[in-house]
Amino acid sequence: MTAILRTRRNRGVRRPGGTTIRYTARGPAGGPALALIHGWACDRGDFDAVTDHLPDDHRVLAIDLAEHGESRSAREIWTMEEFARDVAAVLEAESVDEVVVAGHSLGGAVAVEVGRLLPDRVSHVVALDALHYLSLFPAMGEEQAEAVLRVFEEDFAAGVRGLVEGGSPVGTDPALKDAYFEKMVAVRQPAGLRSIEGLVRWDMDAALRETKQPITVFAIRDLITQEAIDRYGDRLDIVLVDLGSHHFPVESPEDTAKLLAGVTGD
């Protein structure tokens, strides 16, 4: 029975704009449901080891957002709200009535939008080292947003390297950082640039005001600032963890699974 439950089934659902969203399903239909959303320039495979450590009774859906991983799209809208509709389409296809939605990095923003979009279906939102980076997530003024985007437009590789370095605590293995860089810099275009723009122009504060579910943020202790805690501590349940770098779901899958199971078991 365990082998059957742990088998990941590859599935897909179609959306407008020449979009096919690919995802992986594991576990029984009646189990506690958990939707996993990867970060920018990443893919659902980052959650494979996490999924393997989750309880057998959990129904787990790991989703490739449009133009990430195996998903494909010809659309022109690359907002966090549109990515949330990718996730919503999967939940609809799988007839999920109640779900915890967890997202890493950019996926954390998407998870918030899924909660806002589906208030009666999403019971809890989880951000995996997301939402607390004040230089990226809160809405920016036009001048600041243009400055951030200009870095990626003029030297995409340098922009990606900056993200990787910013998510790496002191002492992070340089080879590990290089591996993340090589993966992320290869994101398909124009989706890579457009989705960064979508995040930069996302109004997180407005989204948080309209998202009623509890939101738990598992943040790497060495990467969060006191300013972020002071600003969002009354809205977000911020839990500090010591599990590696910004990409800790890949580096510490068993511990990440324990964190997620603790939320889905509430």
C-alpha cells in the first residue's frame, strides 16, 4: 500500500492563452490536501524529496507554473494573480475542496493570491522563505521598480546571481550557489523577465489585507531582518528556521516536510 500511495502521477490541465499546466499528484483523494508551488525559475521537481517525506495519507499536488518546468504557455499576462489561476485550475481538476497552499519564494506570493482567489477552499497559506524580503515583495514605487527591472533587462545573469547571493547565508557552499544559478539563469524567456516584473509590481500589502486565511512564513533566520518582523509580524506567523539557504526545501527536505505536516495537521 505504501508504494502505491508514494507513486507520483504526472497530470496536466489546460488554461487559456495556449497554456498547459503540468503537475504531480500523490496520495489518496480523501487525505489532507497540500498544494506545493515552486519559486521563480524553479520547478515542481524541487519538491520531490519533500513529498517523499510527507505522511502517506496526505494528498500532495506539486505544480509547475506556466513556462516553468514542464508547463507551457503563450500567454501575455505574467502576474501573481494569473499564476494563482494556474494553481486554481489544478485544484478544480482534482476536485479539491479544502487545501493548504505552500509556496517557495515567488511561489509564496502566488500562494497568497490563491488564498485570496479561493477563500472557501484554501484553509491555510504557507510561505517558504518568502514574503519577508522587503526589497522585493512589498509594492514598489515606479522609479524603484524600474531600477530593479533594469538590472535583469541589461544583464539577466547578473540579476540572477544577485538573487542567489542574496538568498545565501554566510558559509553557503559556493558549488551549491553555482548550481542554483545555472538552473535559474536558464529559465525560459520572455516568461523569466515578465514573471520577475509581475512580482516586482505585485501589491503584497493589498493582497494581505484581502487574504483572510492564516499565513505562516518559515523564514531562514540569517536572511530575515528585524524590520520585516516588525512590519509584518502582526499579520504573518513568522517562524524562524535554520535549514540552509533560501532554497532550504531542496537542502532539507525531511525537515521541510515536518514543517508542512505540522500545518496540514492543525
